[in-house]
Amino acid sequence: MKYVNYLCVWCLAMVLFACQEESLEQSGKTGFLVSLTEGTEVAVSRATPGELKESLPIEAKDFDLTITGSSTGETAYSGKVSEGLIPVKAGVYNLTATYGENPALALDAPYFKGEVEKAIVKGGETTSVEIPCKVANSLLSVTFDNSKESFEDIYSDYSVEVKVGEESVTLKKDGKESAYFRADSGIEVIFHGTLKEDEGVKTVSLDLSGIKELPLQAGDHLKLTLMPELDKYDIPLSVTAAEVVTVTLEETIPLSWLPKPKVSAEGFDENNTLTFVETETKTARLNLGLSSALQDMKLKFNFEDEQFSSLQKDKEYLLSNAEDKAAVEAALGITLPEIGATEAGIDLSGVMSRMQTNAGATVNNTIEVDVKANDRWSSEDENVNRVYKLVCNKPEFSVNVKPENCWSREFTVDEIQISGNADAEKIKADLVYQYFDGANWVNCTTRDNVGGRTQQFVETAEDIATKTYKVRALYRGAVASEEVEAVLETPEQLPNSGMEEWTPVQLGSFLGIPNFWNRYYYYDFLPYNSNVDTDIWWATNNERSRDYSVSRVKVTSAPCVSYNESFRHEGTKSVLIYTSGHGGGYASTSEFLYPAGAFAGSLFIGTYRWAEDSEEISTGHDFFSRPSSFEFWYKYIPKNDDQFKVYVELRNGSEIISSGEFIPEMSSLSTDWVKGTISIIYPEFAKIVTSIYVQFLSTTKTSFQENDFDKNKSISFPVMGDWNAHIGSMLYIDDISLVYDK
């Protein structure tokens, strides 16, 4: 016998109260907050519960809600069960939720109702109210039992009429419809049958006097089972069963009537898309909303990320298939939920953190999810987007090469700068710095083959033809930063480094002693070719050595700096610098030497002027390279225990970046040339160089005695010939060079 049950449904409305003082109007933060709890959809009967095949779901938000004062009866709210705030004052309220019209009598017209009385809302507090809703009218259904005799053998047509007062409805023989009427109503049930033999219509009012549950109350379901009886031809009908039942929701509603499972996403936007950069850590989770145990799940993948190529495009992977489940878990490195779980989800956070771009190009990876529970698939709702997209973008990082980190033979790239939410440590752990050699990208390495941010070239600085290089950082061998330029310094040598360029300049003449009538011509020696050089680098302090106070004689006309063609390291000339015991405005003669006016001969980079017994000196010249050492060849003829000095200085503007000096140990007369070297040490974060200063001094002394000189010593000058001067230590310098090892 077909079993037809009452439908009792429970609709859960969460009612939150947040009230201010009773005397105040409620703001947008106080009152009832009615929200639909996930998974509370209920099926509306269109016939008897057993005949529900394509029932339409309703939700709590479809119910009408009335809120009235418990003592006053005044209506505080009348409308739908809203997801928004329903403002009320603090007080005591009755809440009534209804669905339907509660007709006197109608086919398939259930009426739902739920009430909560004396719900208290206190000022400054919220009150949660659960409203239990059930069918609030009564229901009658009829089953025609053909187990012994068939209605079809007797009647060409038959039905049952249900009457409530003046209202009536007809229940057809197919049994698909039910009669709903107001609770506590008197009912009359009349059978109508058209006999096959004479086609006459027989009617009989069914005797319901034996049913003690009449009149029916709210939620009662009267189920009548009718059977024809051929031995009682005049009234060929009997009520073989009459049953009134009231059952719970759990006992009467099949799983398929419960709400379909729903997938919700954490970390995704309203379009089910999660956008991130490679290496970024984010929450990415799909939560399965289940009203009963998980029965199955379908997964489809369309991953552009080649790491997950084992997942076949658009293949449907079933959770119930052990091989499919294992394949997905192995490819993604995750654990899928088990069938039978009542709470389940898919954590994609680890998968997301592994995803990569295609050499920096954005990669789209999609997952389509369909979940089965309650004998229903989440895909029943065709309007729901079940495709979840993981969009992996290029991590943003950049490099820079500062000019001060570009030397003549090497450059150092600044440490990578990472922006956005990329994982800096992860990127740095798989990163190389590269430069483009004109044909290929090459990893930066030192000359000791140590990889890193520094590129050191094996060639000498002078042999490196290419000065400008493209530079980048490369993550995991595929994702490159924007390219920047590294420009090597061009190694420079000082003009006249070989001391070959000189210009003798005749300054004047005088009549000499002892040959009074003999005219002597004296010269200055300029350390450059004045016919060619317009950019003057070198200067001397010869003006000081020529200054006298009484009369010009040979001694006061001898230059302390000149070139020499007899002593040379290479080429045809070297420079001679001697310590002068004459000049400076003193009354020097061949016999008289004034130690107070003595000074060191000097060749230096800059300009020199002697005026009014004082020196006007500017030092240095524009220069834009940073040598690692300064080399020169020297021959030194000291007077007594004298020493000479060489000084080198590199500057940025007025700031001294690096400097060094060379002072030999006490030396004696030697015919051999000796190589001198000054190492130039720069600070860790050296600025670029804008000028250089070099000075050669014939002595380190700043005060003198008469025995520091050979008086009236004979010396041969170029052009001037033999001459006499008060000469101290003599320094020959040749073949200056700047060395670039960095």
C-alpha cells in the first residue's frame, strides 16, 4: 500500500537583536538581524509528500514576518524575512512567520506558520530567536486500492469530492493532488463513480464517523485508502483504511528534498577568481556545504601551468573512483575529502603557492567542481558558477646598477628589489644575476668563478671593448626582471705619462759673471706640448725657483723642474725634479745660499703661480675613472738621508674618495731605475670619481740646513746648456701609469 506522509517542515530564521535605549529611535546597528542559515532550503508540496518529484524550493527569506509588541499589540515590523537589519526598540515582542494563504479549501496549497512569543530585546544586547515553522493547515489524500478488485473493471471514471462548507475540490483517480483546508474544519468526503454497464453515476458519502481524530488539527494528514467490493453492487466501495499521522521532518522528507550541496570559496572574489603573483602565499579553499554525508564529487581541470600536465584537460575525475582520486592528489599534492564526510573542503593554498607563470606570462588555471549529497548535485542550479580560477601573475622584482658600482673591469648589481606580495626569500633562493654579452645571457661570476651579483671580466680593462651591458635578474631560470644598463668606466691614463712631451720657453737673458759681456738665456720647461695641448694637466713650481731679490744670476735662473735626456727609463726623456736652494725672493748668488728660502721641487697636476712671495696653487683635473694603483719608475739621488714623496688623490667634487702616497726607504745613489707603486684603496661604497690629483716632491723635508745642498753645483739643462745652481736631492721620474684591476 502506498504510504503517504504528512509534510512538516522546519524553517530556521536566525533573529539577532541589537538595541539602544528604549526611549531612542533605533539606529542602523540595533534591531532584528534575520539571516538565512546555509542549507535550510525546504521543499513545498504540490501534492502529497510521496508524489514530490519536481518540487520547487523555498527559503526562509520567502516567509512573511510580523513583529508585534507583546503587551501593546503594535506592529514593529511587517514584511519579508530579511537578510538586512530590522530596527526595533528594546522591549518584548511576538514574532510570527508565515508562508501561503491558508485557504478554506484548495488543492496543493500548504500553509506554513511559526510563532515565538515574548522574545526579549534588551538595550545594548542582541537576542537570537529560532522560529520553528510547520504546515499549519490540514491535509487529506486518497489512495485507490486495486489489490483485490480493480476500480477500472467497474468504473469508466471515478474521483473523490472533498467539501468544507460551501467549498469543494475534486481529487482525481491518479492520486497526484491533495486537499488542504483550515485546521478544525468539518469535512465531507463523497465518492463519484461512472459505471461501465449503464454509464450511470453513483455517488456515496463516505462514513468518517469512526475516525476519532476528526476534526483535523494543524499539521494532521488524513490518508484514506478505498477498495471496490463487487458483492455489494449497489454500494461497490469500502473504506478499508483511514489513518491520521503527524511525523517529523527527518522521518518524512527524503534526502533528495533536502537542499543541494553548495560550494563556497575562501580567498576568491565574487567571480570565483583568485589572482596572485608567483610565490605569493594566500588562502585558497573550497568549502563544501553539506546537509548530509558527501556522496561524490566531480572535478575537471584546465591548467595552463605545465607542472600539472598530468591532469588531463576537461577529464572528469570522480571522487568515488579510487584511481581518479589518487591521480588528483598526486598531481596537486593535496588530500581530497573522503566519501561519507559530513564536513569537507579542498585546501588549494599549497597548490597556489607552487603555481608558476610561463616565463613571466600570466597563467590561468581553472577547476570545475560538482558535489553530490542528499542525492542531489550542486550543478542542479545552472546559474551558479562552479568554475574556480587561479590566475598566476609574474612576481614584480627589479634590479639596478649604480654608476659607483661600475668599475673598469667589473660591476656589481644592487640586490634585487621585490614589490607586492611575492615571497622575497623564495625568489632570492632561486635567483641569478645576468648580463648580455652581445650574443647570450651570461651568469655574473667573479674571476674566481663565484656566482652572485658581481661580474668580473678576465680581460684587462684596456682590452674590454664593450663598455655598456644589459643586466637582469632571472628567477628559476625563467622569469626575468626588466633590463637595466651597467656602464663600465673607461680606463684613462694621465697625459704625458711617458714624460716625453715638453716645451722649453725662453724667458729672458742677462749678462753673466765672470764673463760680464757673455749673455745667458734662461728658460722655463713646460711639462706638455704647448703647440698641441690645449687642456693643460701638469704644472711645476719653477716660478719660485727663479724669483730673486737683488739681481738675476745663473743660480736664480735655474728651473727646479725640467726634462732630462741622459737618464731615462724608456723613450727619450724623463723629468728631473730637484730640491732648490735658491729663489723664493732671496738674494741668492753663486756663493750665498739661504736655507730659509729653500723648498722641494714639485711636478703636479693643477696650476701654479708665484706672486708676492707666496704660492697660488689649484690642484687636480677632471677625471672619471678609478684606478686600483699608480705606478712609476724613479731614480733618486738623495742629499744626505733624504727621501722623496709621491702623492695620489681621487676626488668626487671636493670630497676625497681615496688617496695614497709613496715614500721610499732612505736610498743612495743608484744607476738602476726602480719601480714605485701606490695602491689605491676605496671605501666599501665608493662614489664615482670626478677628478684626480698627483704630486711628485723631491723631498719630504719642509725645513732645511745649508748642508742639505751642493752649492753652485754644475748641471746641464736642455737648450740652456751648462748651468750652476744650489741643488739638493735629485729625483728622476719616468713612465707613469694607472693600473685598473677592479
